[in-house]
Amino acid sequence: AISDPEHRLFGHQSGVETLKNIHALLLLLVATPVAAQAPAARPSDVDSIGSIIEAVYDVISGGAGEARDWDRFRSLFADDARLVPSGRNPTTGRTGFRTWSVDEYIERAGSSLEQSGFFEVETHRVVEEYGSLAHAFSTYESRRREDDPEPFVRGINSIQLLYDGERWWVMSIYWTDVNSSGAIPGRYLPGR
């Protein structure tokens, strides 16, 4: 009996034929719906890169005691999307990260945002696009109250997006702040 899993899966094929079949299977997997579980999005939230990024900032921002619209938040993200905060440990000096699903983010960060108040605004954006994918470096400032004169932190959200032919989806947001990464380079600041 043949124990090679590739041989059992594809029968007696040459290496090139096997690679063609693997490629075809991968294309089928990629063609599956991006988010079968997400609530329906507001069309105006997902019709452009700018609108979906603005919607993310809008949902997480609000005053102390103000509930956030977490279904709207979920509607912006693809299934299996990830949110990845990173930062430097003040004791060890090492940079680390966490990886959260959308629901884990809501569970772990949502109550703090709602209890303490949190307003995050984008101050600058640099976008690169190719085909159906886009990447945005979105420079942000965070405040506890909307009218705070100075932010308590600044940083960059690295946002990966996918256009499925009908709408934009957030695939991941990976962020760091100036406390962990130093000054923000000039090309990611307003007016540059």
C-alpha cells in the first residue's frame, strides 16, 4: 500500500500535475465567502478604504458610559480577522504582542473603552493597493475625552484590507504606539 498522502490524494500524477491540482484547490478555498458570519454592514461603511477605516474609528470611540455598536464593528471584519496590539514591556524592554479575534477584542478591550471613555482619531493615512488588497498605515491619536487638549497616546494602525468585488473587509489591524516604537516617522505625519 502507498502511504504517501500526496499520492493518495492525487493518484498517479507527475509533480507538475500535482502542483496544478494543489493550485486549483487553493483557488477554490480562496473563492469562498469572506465573512459568512458577519452582521450586514452599512453600505456606506464599506464602499471605500476611507469609509471602512473611518467606521472602525467611529465605532470604538465614545464617551465614558457610552455603549459601542459592536455589531457594526463585527460587520467591518472578515471571518477570522485579527486585531494585534503590540507594545514594549516596561520591565524587560522587550516588545511583544497579543492576537485577538474580533470577539476577543470586544470582550477584552470593549468594556474598558466604554467605562473610561476613548476617542481615537486618524491624523494621517498612507495607502498602498494591489489588485484586491490594500494596506493602510493609519496614524492615530487617542484621548479619554473628545475635548482633551492633548492625546494620551499616538501611534500607527497597520490595517490590511480586502475588496471582494462588492465591498471592503478589514482582514487585520496591527498597532503600536510611540511609547513602544519611538517617534512616528515624518512620512506618516500630517502635512508630509
